[in-house]
Amino acid sequence: MSEFITPAGWEVVIGLEIHAQLATRSKIFSGSATAYGAMPNTQASLVDLGYPGTLPVLNQEAVRMAVKFGLATGSRVADRSVFARKNYFYPDLPKGYQISQYEKPIVEKGSIDVLQEDGITKRVGITRAHLEEDAGKSMHEGLENASGIDLNRAGTPLLEIVSEPDMRSAREAVAYLKKIHTLVRYLEICDGNMQEGSFRCDANVSVRRIGAERLGTRCEIKNVNSFRYVEKAIHYEVIRQIDVLESGGKIIQETRLYDAAKDETRSMRSKEEANDYRYFPDPDLLPVVLDEAFITSVRATLPELPDEKAARFMASYGLSAYDAALLTASRDVAAFYEAVVAAAKPDAGLAKLAANWVMGDFSAFLNRDGLELSAAKVSTSGLAGLLDRLSDQTISGKIAKEVFELMWAEGLSADAVIEAKGWRQITDTRAIEAAIDAVIAANPEQLADYRSGKDKLFGFFVGQAMKATQGKANPAQLNELLKSKLASH
């Protein structure tokens, strides 16, 4: 995607509402399963369907996960929170209301730090994170002139994470979204699967003249489920709003949908205010009261968080902030990297070398084959073995890439590939000197030209010498010896 530049004189203001499906085995107010992919309407109990006489029972695990998120973001965890009924009609909402939290959420007033592409860290405020149930899903495909309703999702526990309007570009918004995505997976409270809808967001976008204090009228882009689409949807909406304002029009507060096929947002409905939903405390659910002992017990389960891990990687392995952030964006990748470093022989520069390989060729092969890390065809010990052969100069960096490709394809160790292919690097000074002498003797014209000042011919001699050694000469040694030889002839 080309660089997006906000038109001169305008400032963009963005806030995100992220819906993270909590990784509980059962729903938030019933014992129905939450597994993805079941046949329609096979995981919806009478409670989920809103039958008269049924009563919701709160899932304690959902509460624990919400508290875990609150503690990880430095938020205030409420000792008393209240569930409310959010009233509206939609075919996939069988009760005619959604159980959510309004005035007294379980988590509020936190923040996270987001590392931008330019290396600057931006703090984004978290207004609140509240528990609620998901609605069902309307199905349109394969049903001529009709829509089907699948209520398997009805009652699935969600944590809605509402940011402050602190972001000033689509890239900042995507960076924040990715950071929350990383965090909920670290905490193991959400699988983060955007394709399955377990992690999605609404983007509130407005524009205002630079220097204006008052925020512009916002539009909400609903249910965007990929990082790329969030960026594209915001870009489109920014230009649309500026065009409207510059032509003398007014922005209407509304909810819009992003059409990825047309790369545009379109109006869905006028934006409701809180009073439109007629919120009131749910009479079937008691307030959630948390004591300090419960909060302390949850705090004890917190893992090493991404920022903490990145700081440790910088201190322990001498990595840059950029490398540390990339490696710790996934808890599994971070663990894989540390296992590689631990398995390899200690050597100066090993930590950086391992980081380059994990983020580079190793990740590229995973992506190429569409594999999860757990299905990688080269293990931590296998990659460590390859790095050992690089460190002790058994092979060159160029040959290492070929070795890795065969390791991945055939399941062999680095040593087995090197021996089978005869790729052991030549480090014997006498053998390299002999090859250089032969090349110089065979190219007297190029030697004369080089000595007359055509320095670029040095590359020619390097290539010929590498060819003479079948690419096995240690490049650093060869370069040093060649310079000496050419100077002396």
C-alpha cells in the first residue's frame, strides 16, 4: 500500500472499539459450548434463546479473564461492576436486548504503549473494557430471497475494549490494534483469530481543522476483521469526510460498513446514542463484587508481558528495540527464539544472528507454506545447529540459505546436508591463495587494468576466485588475501 498523506490543514482523530471473544469453553451466561464451526443452532440453549423463565448465570472464567486484561494494562479493576440490558431489535438478538455493562464496567482507565514504525512510542489510553454477550449471526449465502439466523454465537463472552480518541493516523490505529492483539494472546484470554471473528474492531473516525479544539462529528466503521482492511477503511473514510466538509457539507453521525471489494465505506444506519438503547441494570444478575484476594490471585497468573519481554531481550541479548518488538509480538515466536539461542553454542553475535534467521528465512518459509509455528519443518535444535556452522565458518551465509532450504524440505540436520553436498567452507589459507594465484595468472589483462586504477575489477577477481573454489572459500578470508595479492603483483 502506498504512503497515505492526510490532506494539508486537516487532523484525523481515531478511537477503536475492539471486541475480543474470550477463550472460555462455555458461554458467558449459559453452559452452551463456544467451539467454532458447529452446525447452525446446535450450540444455543434456552438461556441463549431468551426463553421465558430462564435465568442467566455468570461464567466466573470470563470475569477472571477480564480482570487479567485490566491488570495487564494498568487499568482500574472495579471492586463492584454491574450488568445492564442494552435494548434494541435485530433478528439475531433473540431476547430483544443484549446483556452488557454500561455505567459501571469491570475495567477502566488504563493505557498501553505502542511502538511506531519511526521508533517513537505512543501511549494510547483505554477508556474501559467491559464484559458482554455476543449476538447471533445472520446468514445470507445459499438462501434465495431469505436470510437464515445462526444463534450459535448468541451468548458468547466478549470483552469490549474501548480506547480514547488518541490516534492520529490509520497506521497508529493499526499499530494499537496489533498491540492489543498481541496482548490478549499473551494473556491467553482470546485466540485472536480474525478470520473466525473472535477478534474484530469498530473504528470511530472524525476529522477537524488543525488547531481546532473541538472534535469533529465521528462515524463508526463497523466490524472490520483484518489489519489491512482497518487501514484501508480509515483512509477511505478520512478522504470522504474531508471532501464533504470542503464542499460545504456536514458530516452525519452514523454507522458505516467497509466494502473490501469496492474499497469504500457505505452508510448502514444513523448512529445511536446511549439513550436510544434504554440501558438499565439487568434485574436477573447481581452486581459483580470482587475482593482483593481474587484480584491478587489473578495477578499471580500474569505471564511476562510483551513490553517486559522486549526489554529483557534488549538487555540480555543486545537486540535493538525494533528486533525485540518483532520477536515478542508473538509469545510462541519469542519462546522459539530463546530456545534457539539456548541450543546454539555461545558465540559473539549469536543473539543477533539468531534473531535475523528467526525473523527472516525461518518466518518466510512458514508463511510460504502457510504453517503455524508448531508445524515448522526445522526445529529449534535444527536451526541452532545451522547457526553453529555459520559461527565456526564451516559454511558461508550464502551456502547457509541453501542448507536451510534442504533442511526444511528433507528434514535433515545442517551437518548432514553439508556433508552430503560437500559444502564445507574452505578456510585453509594455502588453498585459497592457490586459487587466487591461478585466477590472477589466467587474467593478465584484467590485472593490468586493475593496477591502472580500475578498482571495480576487484569484484571480477572475487567472482573468479569463488568460482575456482566452487563457492566454498571463506568470503572474508578470500577478500583479504586477494587485496594483498593484487597489491603485490
